[in-house]
Amino acid sequence: MKNDIIEKAEQVIANTYKRPPIVIEKGMGCRVWDTKGKSYLDFVAGVAVCSLGHTHPRVVKAMCRQADILFHVSNLYYTVPQVKLAEWLVENSFADKVFFCNSGAEANEAAIKLARKYFNGNSKEERFRIISMERSFHGRTMATLSATGQNKVKKGYDPVLEGFDFIPFNDVKALADKIDNSTCAVLLEPIQGEGGLWCPDPGYLKEVRRLCDEAGALLVFDEIQTGIGRTGKLFAYQHFGVEPDIMTLAKALGNGLPIGAMLAKEHVASAFVHGSHASTFGGTPIITSAALEVLKVLSEEKVVDHCERVGEYFRQRLMWLKSKHSSIVDVRGMGLMLGIELDVEGEPVVNECLDRGFLVNCIQGKVIRFIPPLIISKQEIDALVSCLDDIL
Ligand SMILES: *Cc1c(COP(=O)(O)O)cnc(C)c1O
């Protein structure tokens, strides 16, 4: 199955990714094609990124329109698309201010820096510790891997950044025991993604909010994967009646163009002053034009409502699969961020799906994750479910 491009890749691309032997060449909607012309229904969506599907015509048009006008001038100057995108995000979330960057890890870097800066000079005690969760994932830069609760991400990079404490997710008592006046923030994903698709227990996030308020610590939600409609609401925090002080976004915000954002309440955001933080590319016109169009399509075409509906349908189909196959031990997730945990290794199942024309991905060895474009149809879900039924 090897072809020239794959052989060349082995020679010239850093060896950080294990990939199946296909080369993907084009995409449209929920489908991609490889260089041999074989098509695949895409339940990975570039890791929860291409929520409107591949090459969405309105996003393509918005980007091309801006390409004719201005790509980039840096943040030494004001630009219109950046301001419009920030305005949309502020109007549709808890937040008052936005800082733009280029990836999820960078958004979390900004959140970590802001949380520390907020207490620097603003508190009698030295407050820089951040409480994070076991099994969490926050990125691959030095600060964000230090914040990540998975050893495999940190292995080989010692010494990691100081000041992170880890407790189990969904454990209120562990948080109550750990949080004190050395804690500047509690950082968590409302639904843990890479760590295995773990949802918060009823009432858990409200308790986390309460404990943060009592201790005077900030609450930071990493919504890089859960945000922008993925869970059936625009932001996952809206399911739980809890607002954070800081929230990070990335993945689906640009539908495939690289963008990250760190959002915060005014009193917190104001700890950043001229020169506190910066990014050359962050919020550049060509990307923010496309991202604004992504958000317009999302709301005008009621994509989030669709996600909630078909997500529930998908979940029921997976529960049906579980009732039929004892190899499925759990069905987890919300909206179109779903997974099945198997009692065997997931990789052979992923490879079988690939052969049959479906992209799915495996996390934590045994969890098959489904994070398709939010525009996926019931028929397409049925096609995958019957493929899985057959394989299992
Ligand atoms: C993907 C992800 C990140 C890292 O995003 P990058 O763009 O790869 O840096 C951080 N947090 C969560 C929850 C993610 O899912």
C-alpha cells in the first residue's frame, strides 16, 4: 500500500505521528478522498475541527474575499475582522474580552499567564498554583503539557513547569482538600476529550465554581474541544449552569484554519495591559474573516440544534450497539463528542473502519471516538453504526 508520498514523508517529516497508509487529497462536506480516489465518511473531522464539514462554500468565499483585500498586518495595528470576531464571541458568551492566538495550546498558555498575572500584585499571598485534573489534556507546549494530567504527554521533558497540582476529575472532596490561598486557578475541560470522553457528574461543575469562589481562585474552562457547538450547545458550560472566569477556544473556531482564543471577564482580563502578552499572527484578518463566517453559518443554519438532535440519535444507536455487543463496555459523551469504550484494543477496529471507508479515531487504547462534522446526517450515522455492528 506504500506509495511515493508516504515513503518521502518517512524521510522528511519528523517522526511524531503514527498514521495509516493513506494520503488524503480532498474533502467536501462529511467526506474526504485519498489519492487513489477512495472516499471516506469522516467521523474525525480533523480532530473536532471541521465542524461545518470540509471546504464549506461560505467559509471558502469569506476567506477568498479577504485574501483579495489584506492577509496580515500584525497586532501593531487595528483590523476590522478581528474586532468583529471578538464582538461576536463577547455577545454570545459570558466573556467581556478576547485575546487571539493560533492554536489551542497557545490559548491555554494565555489563560495560564493571565491567571498568574491576575494575582501578581493583586493578592497578599503568593498565588501561582493551578489545580488541574488527572486524565486532562491541555496541549503540548511546556506550560500546557505541565498542566496536562497524563504522564505519556510529559515523559522525557523533565523538568516540567512548576506550580501544577493534579486531582481526580469529578471528585469534589479532592478539590476541597487541595484548593487554598496558594491556588490561582482551577483549570479543567467541562467534558474531558483526549483523556477518554468523561462527562461531569450532575452538580460537579457547580461545586467546582463554589469552591473557587470560596477560595478566591479563578475558574478556567478549556473548551478547545467542547466549544463552538460540539456538545449540542454553543459552549459546554451552558449545559451546566456554570460560568468560568476564563475560557479557551480553538479547534472548531476556524473550521480548519489555525486560530485560538482566550476569553475572560473584564476584571480578570484587565490584568493584561499593554505589552503583557502578544502574538504576531493572532487574530490576523484572513483567519478571523473565515472564523466570523463559521460562527454566522453556525447560527444562521441552526447547526448547533442539529448537532444536539443527531447527537442524541447517535448516542441511542451506540447504546443499541452496546446492548448487542458485549465487547462495548461503555458509551460516553455529549452532542457529537461521543465514544465507545471496548474491552479490547481499539486500533484493529479503527483499521477495519478505514478499509470500509470510515474515518474514526482511537484514544487511550480502547476508546473509539466519534467527533464528526456537526452537519452529519442520521443516514451517515446509520452507515457507521452498521459498519461497527458488522466489525464487532
Ligand atoms: C486539542 C486540545 C488542545 C490543544 O490544542 P492544539 O491546537 O493542538 O494546541 C488543548 N486542550 C484541549 C481540551 C484539546 O482538545
